[in-house]
Amino acid sequence: MTVILNEGDAAGTTGAASGGPVDAAPEPGKAMTRGRLVFIRFMRNKLALVGLVVILGMYLMAFVGPLLSKWSYDTQDYSAFLEPPYSEHIFGTDKIGTDMFALTMRGLQKSLIIGLLVALISTTVAAIVGAAAGYFLGVADKTLMWVVDLLLVLPSFLIIAILSPWFRGKSWFLLVLMLAAFQWMITARIVRGMTLTLKEREFVKAAKFMGQPARKIIAKHIVPNMASLLIIDATINVGSAVLAETGLSYFGFGVQSPDVSLGTLIGGNAESATTFPWLFLFPAGFLVVFVLAVNWVGDGLRDALDPTSTRVRRKEKKDTKEKAA
Amino acid sequence: MTTSELQFDAPADPVVDGPVLQVEDLHVSFPSESGRVRAVRGLSYHVSPGEVLGIVGESGSGKSVSSLAVMGLLPSSARITGSIKFQGRELIGQNDAELSKIRGRRVSMVFQDPLSALTPVFTVGDQIAEAILVHRKVSKQAAAKRAVELLDLVGIPNAVERAKAFPHEFSGGMRQRAVIAMAIANDPDLIIADEPTTALDVTVQAQVLQLLETAQEVTGAGIVIITHDLGVVAGFADRLMVMYAGRAVEKGKVDEIYQQPRMPYTLGLLGSIPRLDVSEKQALVPIKGQPPSLTDLPDGCPFAPRCPMVVDACHTAEPPLMDVDGSAEHAAACIRTNEIAATDAEGAEAAVEIFGAEVAAEPEVAKIPREQRDIVLGLDNLVKEYPINKGVVFKRRVGTVHAVAGITFDIREGETLGLVGESGCGKTTTLMEILNLQKPMGGEISVLGTKSSEVDAKRRFAIRRDMSVVFQDPMASLDPRLTINDCIAEPMQVHGYTKDEINRRVPELMRLVGLRPEQLSRYPGEFSGGQRQRIGIARALALEPKLVVLDEPVSALDVSIQAGVINLLEELKSKLGLAYLFVAHDLSVVRHIADRVAVMYLGKIIEIGEVDSVFEAPRHPYTQALLSAIPIPDPVKERQRERILLTGDLPSPANPPSGCRFRTRCFLHASLPPEKQRQCIEVEPPRETQAPDHEAACHFAQIRQVL
Amino acid sequence: MATFLAFTLASATFDPIGVLQQRNPPPPAASIEAKKRDLHLDQPIPQRFVTWMGGVVQGDFGRTITDRPITDELGRRIGVSLRLFLLGITIGILFGVLLGVVSAIRQYKFSDYFATLFSFILLSTPVFVLGTLLKMGAQGINDSIGTNVLIFVGETTPGFQGNWFEHLGDRLQHLIVPTLAIALGQIAYYSRYQRSSMLDVLGSDFLRTAQAKGLTRRKALFKHGLRTALIPMATLFAFGFGLLVVGGTFTERIFGWFGMGDWLVTGISAQDTNITATVTLFVAVCVLFSGWLADVLYAALDPRIRVN
């Protein structure tokens, strides 16, 4: 069979013969691409926007802040022990005279880096393993599910805590790997579930039936279509990684001295919180605000990426109320 | 069984004189992302006691919204103005507590999707009893007893037992019966049925429509039936209202509307439906374009951009509903009704004339006798079974689903085979087996003479060039993250076309399916359903296949769009000499497009043959029942037709009946003497030739005309 | 299985002898050798596990490094943990579900925003920060009243004298703040899930059917909606309980309750394999029990599961 499709032939006759089946396309000006729509929706969510600004601000502060301060986290001011905040030490000092601002910034730096790295590593691993397990099923899938189930019985906190003596005195990067090693599995399970759904979608089947190899189907059709989930998840994972790190460090199972993180600061100073609140409140405040901001951004992203989002209703209603008033 | 004290009043006992429902100038709007959606714009209608009003329209025409407004069930974000009077009482502005006294008592509703309409955690009996208990001071026992009676009335066998079952233990048709039982529980004066049969198979649809008629008889209620299917209401409704873009564009007596439609949109709708009862090739009327966005409607007639009769005056003001043909009952919203009336033809023929539809030419290859053409796809006794496993850790096999139990057919070059059957008959499984190209569990699949059991991966990959697929759901069949260009180019990339070839071919394909190549850089989300289906077809044609497998390619589309896609498929077939395997549940579409048809029931082909022979002279009782269940958009024919109603539901394919698989629901079997019945029970009927190119698998096959 | 893993990991990484050797002054070599034998460190790990499990089956969880029988302390510690958690969880679930439902029904109204903000802040506050903040708050309240109404250290006042009623009062005083620390987080957690599960149900067809037969919206919501929305929560309730033991570690440490969580930290800090394995076993048992509870709850709530 040969399909002769010279320009002149195809252009006019095909459509016109059956009464012009060319459906009117939505007018170009009105067509909103998905990316733009998501962007607009996200920008409309005030809390998420605030969250984003806070997160960016914190990263900036953690790395630029120490440069602006004349105190360093590893030097002491022997003229000021346990001083509450004042002009010289805006966050006060601890019992050996270290500037709390410098210390908090140092801790923030470490916690934020750990959070970011853990989230990146674990989400990437989760996407690859989850999609592969869901697409191919079989042994790899069974193993994954078994490991995830085991982890439900044996919480990661416990395992890392047990292993903590082993990486004591080694690089904090080991901790990152440990946290990532235990954080990807839950996401992988969700990714697997979504892959199972996507696999049944007709565009994936179409690709399969045209002979597209599985590896390419995963890379071209499955993972990109989970992008929203992965973005949301990576965001939320930054928050939970920071929480996991600080929780471990609180007990001394996480970041080890001489490194400091928000967790070690909070843990070390919690006992004296009632008497010297500034030792506790500053690191704790940074931690809570950071995680809160991450959660807001995550929630905002979820709303913006969810096509069934109904947030608009509220907006409209407010408008009409204002008009009525 | 003694009947309970709760009974229906005598029918026809109007509580108040005048219409049961009077809707005046109803407006409903919702907030949305892109502005206010004006879903209903100035709608007025009335329903008299005992009258059946059909409301017809495509998705987004405002038909469902207007009925939800009557029930007071719209979300709080909706803004509703106008007047809805029920038995003279104004409903708009009443609070939830007042409305709830009317809802379910005087006005009740049957919804579209029976699968989700019942609360999953309560038994069916309890949910029906609840409807009684809310409104009447009766004991729980009395209500429960009444619930059983109602279930019995709506035709659920074993009502006492079944009342204790949960919704998930009911089939879709049974759930819809239960919902109807609930709707008539309090002997209402008005029943609103919102697409009550859309989610159901045709034979079940016929049962439910019958049941609604019964419900109307016992309650004497007025009925509003909302549908997109002009066939469904043809025989059932007294009056009809056609809606478009939130307004009534034509209303009148059913016969008037079907025979003398005066609004071009109604004309187009009538002309776009493939008819089951038309044997010669019928020209389908495609309505170009798509319904307007309800957020920002143009000035003038909202149908003007799609109308073949549009003149400048149409764009200046929206025409009001005006009486036509001097009849006080028949009104249409068009300024050119007189000219439409002036055409000689009636109904659908007038549409063909006005819209200028044409029949696609026969493909060249069809002129060669069938036997001399190559076999493109051959299925020989194909079998597919699934194990039913139980247990989480140790999976035990507790049964087998016989999804496809040995089917045989072939498709020759340039020919369309329609594979039809209701849900659960195994047609999708068959399709997937063909597309997977693996070695079947039993039997053989051969594509262009190559047997799937003998090919290696490389050869299989090569076969995929000759066979492509178009799926049902235009929303799901294109990857939303790829541009149209990438979507269409994908098969060519996979099969190693060069960049230049691809860049040349993609725009060609776009034009071939009637789309503009300038749109190639857009994403699927920016296209309408009909356009996406065209893109799907373009992708399927990219590799110049010999066979295209079409899996319900038009069933997800609105009727007016459907016609355009069917026309395109026919035209492509004639131009490119393609062979189609057309899987569908809609026999009207199959009759229109197919050369041969195969009817499946429980994993078997029970009748197969040349399309006119099968439709005009069906031999198998199931085919007869199936054909008789399909409504014809012609009120006169529809009222005279005899309808064969099947009893019960499809048996489980895990445990099919012995002998003839259809015998449990077969009216013919039921009418036979016991010794003949034994043959049905014990011997599986073989497929036997009944006429040239017409086989049926029934021991007692006889012709019965049902159209 | 989990316990084996934990035991193996703990045995492989812990180095109790190293701790012993770093003591000042270093203990004599002979006593170190003796200790090694006592702790079966000369045996390979699987054999040690078998020995330990053999004891467990007979109700003997081995001895701590400091040579005290674990079994004696186990019962008391489990009691402490359960007292703390059960109350916290119950309050958490009740108020969490309530808050979630209210939030869903009044979506995008003030109460919803308030509840959302409340749970977001709480969910972002790790329990060790929350606990410490509550401590500070309690201190403030005590200071302003002038007496110690809210006591936040320990379970009871040591050496407290009085009748059973006064004892009860004393325990209550100790209980309030830690319970709050647990309950608040739980409320925030459950309310978010209940809200979204309820919102799913709010848009469902069957709720519309219920209204169409004449139920008012409120009645339909509570009878048909809430009942269905609780189904997905069953799993959460149960697993929340299992995982709380780990979360409880912080609460116990902060408020000085000597429960299982506290023991875990002690065990790891002291590099004591037996304690760690015992607590792990307890966690595993809790989670498995929760899993079973989830199945039971699920079946009770959802007839679709019951049939299978």
C-alpha cells in the first residue's frame, strides 16, 4: 500500500469533503498552557508564596548571614557568658560565650543542606525504583514491597539510631546517605502505585503497541507524568528530612560534634529552655518556621498542580461579597 | 406475601390543578477559573401531571444543572435566579430544611451513575427504607417491609434476600433499579431522571426504560427525563425540549420535533445519528466546531458559529423562542425557521440537505471479491483465561475466568469488521490479545499471514508497523506532556524514520485528519475531544498500517462530534484502503461503518456475518434482543416496535452456563419444550452457516425481524 | 524478622567493650574478658540471636550490660508508655476527626482556615520543640498562679504521701502536659486526613442521593458522609498507634517518664544490644498488632472488605 500524500491533495479535500470536520480550536490568545496555569494558581496562594520567600530567605541567610556577623561559631566571647540577646550578640550567647546567631546560622546551614540533599537523592531513587518496580512487577517489585513493609514494622528512626555509633566521628555526609536510604521507600511505594495506574492509561498502551521499548516508555511517558507528584514529594521530603535529622541529632544520634545542626542545638539547650529561653527559642524557631514554609509550599504546589482544585470558588465568593457590601 | 399498609395512591390524583413543575426564566451560574460559567440562561418550561418531558442536549448544555436546581442540590457557590414553582409553590429561596420535606416525598430523582449513587456502607434495603422513614411516621419494620416490596416491584428477584445486600453486591442495572425503587418509595408527583441509562448496557437500558414507564404508571407522576440520546426519549417522552448553551432552542411535541425540526441545531443532531434501521449507506451530518464556552458567549445566536444557515443577522441578537408553523406548542429559537420549513425533506433528510453531508466512496479494493483479498488479521479459536487467586501470602488458584473462550474470525484487506457485545463479553480482552502479539494461551493470531506464536521479538516489532490502534478515550490516549508533533512523531521515531522524513510526514498527517499543521506545537490539553481523537487517528496512520484496531473510537464523544469522526474514518478507509477492526457496543455506529459484524456473548462469537444480513435477519436470540433494545430516533417507529427484554444479568465468566452460554437469559430457550431445552443445556451449539456469509451459534436459529 | 535485623545491626555496630575500655581508670583486662563472655561477644551474631530469642520465648529477655534482668523492668516500662500514649491517642483521634470534619464542611471559611493554620504549625513543630515549649508554657502558668499546678517532670512526685484520691490528683497533674504534647500533634495529623477524606465524600454521588430522598444536608453528611469518610482513616488510626512508640521517645525523654522510648535511648547510648533488641521487639509487636487492628476496623467499617 502506498499513501500518496502530495501537498495539494491532502490540504483541501480531506477535511472539506465531509463538511469541514475541522473543529474550531480554542482561540490562541485564550489557550493557557498547563505550566502557566500552575504558575498562576501557585502565585495566587498567598501562604505558599510566603513559604517560598521564607525558604529562599533562609537558604540565603544560612550562607550569607555568617559572613555579615563579626562572630564565628567556633570562637568565643569571653566577656559574655549566657547573655540574653543584646546589641552585641543579637541572639545572645551560650554558656561558653559562643555567639548564638553564628551558631544558629551554622546549624541552619547544616540542617538545610542535609534536608535538600536527602530530598534530592531519595526522590530520584524513589522515582527510578518505584517506576521500574511498578512497570515490570515481578521479583524487583516483590522485594521493594517487602522492604517497605519491613520498614513499617521497623521505623527508620530506630535503625539509624542503632547504627549511629558506627558513623560517629565520620563525615556528616554519611548521615545524608543514611537518611536518604530510608526516606525513598515510602515515596517509591506511591510512585509504584501511580505507575500501575499510568500503565493502564491509553497513551502508555499506545506507546507499547507501537513498539516503544519499556525503558523508553518509563523515561518518556511515565516519569514525566508523575512530575507533579515528584515535585510535591521532593518539597515535602526536604521538610521531613530536616525533621528526621534534627530528631536524631536531638538525642546525639545524628550530626556529631564538632559539626552543629539545629537538632544538636535544640537538644543541647532544651534542658535550660525554661531558664535561658534564647538558647532554645532561636534554633527551634528557625526549625519550625522552615518546616512550616516547606509544608505551605508543598500544599500550594499540590493545589496548583491538582486539576480539580476548587480554591477559586472562595476567591470569587469573596469578590461578590465585597461587591455586595 | 401480605402487602404493607404503605401503598401508592390511585394514579392521576393531581393534588393541585395546573402544572406540577413550572420553571420560569431560570438562570444558574458558577464561578470558575476563567470567569463565571453561565450554565443555564433564561430557561422556562413546565411539566403537567403524568406527562413525560424529555430534555435533550450535549454535555455542557445546562440540562443537568437545571434539574439539580429544581432539587435544590446545586453547590452553594451556584447563583440561581428566576422562578421554580412546584405545584404552585416557589422553591427558589427556600432553605435546606424546607426543601428536604419536598425532596424524596413529592419530587424524586434518578441519577446517571448507579455505581456511585448508593452509599457503600449501608444495605440496599436500609437505604430504601430510609427514604420512607425520613418522610413518614412508620415503624422501622414497616419501612423495611415496604422496601422489600419496592425491590420486588422494580424487578429484583429474591427481594427479601437482596434487600440485605450491600450496593457493591449489585450489578449496575440492579443498582439503578434500587435507585428507582427509592425514587418511587413515597409516591412522588414528579420524578427527574438525569441520564438514567447512559452508564448502562443497551439490554439493561431497555429494562430500565421499561421500568421507568412502570414507575410512571404506578405513581402517576410527571417525569422529566434528561438525555443526550435522541433515541432514548423518542418512544417514551410526550414533549421534548432541546437545549444548547444553557438555553432551550426548540421545544414541542415529540413527533413535531423529530419530523419537523425547525432549529438547525436540532436538525444537525437528528442528522448526525447513525440509524440502526437504515440499510443503504446513510450520510451522517457532522456539526462543525464545538459548543461555545459558557464563560464568554458571543453576541447573537450561540449556535451561529456552527450553523450552516448562518447569516449576518444571526450575530446581532440571540433569537428568542418563537412559535413555529402556527403551532402554540412548537417553538424554536431561530430567525430562519420559515426557510427550514420550506424545504421539502423531513427530519434527518432535511439535515443532510441543509448541512450538505456526503457518503464516502467505496475503497478500490472493495471491488475485488472478498475471497480473493488477503487476510489481514486472522483469529483461530483464540482462548484467554485469567486465574482467580485468593490469599495474600500464599496465592491459591480458586477459579478461572474464561474471558475469551475460543473465537474465530478474519478480516480481509479494505474491510471493516465490527466486534460488538455488552460489557464483560470479552471484546476488550480479545483486542488486547491481538495487540499484545504474544503467543496465545490457545488458538492462533495471525497478522498478514504471520502467526504470533512463531514470531521472535524482532519480527513482532516489524508487525507493529502494519497494525496500529486508536483508543476510546481521547483524553487519555495522548500523553499530556508531549506536544502534538511529538505524539504523532513517536511511532516513526520508534521505527527509525529519519528526522527529515518525520518532519515532512507529520504535517501531512495533520492535514489528512482535517487539522491544521500550525497547531503542531500545542499540547493535547488545548484540543477538544473530537480533535484529540483525530490526532490519535493521525498517530495510528503514521506508519502506513494495513490494519487499524479501533477500540470504541467514538463512544466518548458527543453525537454532533461523533459524526465527523465517523465520516473521517470512512473517508480514510476509502482513500488508503485500510482494514478496520471496529470494537464497539453501539450497534447503530457499527451498522453504519462496518462491512461485517461479529456479536460476542460471554467470550464466544454467537453470530457473525455480512452486516445487512445480520441486522435485517438476525438468527441468534441474543442478537435479536440486542437489536431490539436499541432505541431508534423515530417516535412513530419506536412506539410500534416490539421490544425483547432480557431477564437477569450477565452470568459470571468464571462460571459460564453449560451447553449454550446464553440459555439462562434466552427467551427462545424458555419457550421450548423440555426435551429441546435439554439440548441447549447439554450441547454447546456450533457456529453454522445460515445464509451466505452469515453464521450463528444456536440450535434453534430462526429469523426474527426486530427493526 | 525485624527484631533479628535490629539485633544484628545492634550487635554489629555496638561496641560495649570499647565503652568499657575507655573508662577511667581502665578496668583490668581480666574483667573485660569476663564481661565479653558474659555478653556472649565471643560467639557469632546469629548464634547470639538464637540464644537471646530462646530466652525471649521463655519470657527471659536477657540482662543489661550493667547485669540487671531486662524482664523485670519491661512490664513496668510498658505500663508507663501505655498510660501516656493511650490517653494522648484517644484525645488525638477524637478531636482530630472532629476538627477535620468541621474543617471540611466549612471549607474555605474562617474556621477551616484557622484549623488548617493550627494543624500546619503543629505538624511543622517537632515534638521535642513542642514538648519544650509546653514545658515553658506550663512553667509560666505555674509562675502566674504561684503553685505547681502542672508538673512536667516524671510520672509521680517521688515520696508523695496521701490517699488514693490525692494520688490520682498527683498523677493527673503530671499527666496533663505530656498528654497534651502527644495529643496536639495527633489532632493536627488526623484532622488533615479526615478533612481530605471528608472532602472526597462531600462531592460524591451517594451524598446527593441521600439528599434527594429528603435528608437535610447536615443529616446526610453525618449519616452517610462521615461513616464513609472514616473508612480510610482506620488504617491511619492503627498505624499511628504503632509508630507513636517511636515518637513517644521524645515525649518520654523530655518529661522524664521512664517508658519504652526512654529505654531505647538509654540502650543505644549505653550500646546495650539486649535492651535495644527488646524495645525493637516491642515496637514490632505494637506495629503488627496495629496492622491487625487496622484490618479489624476496616472490616467493621467497610462491607466491601467484609465479604472478601
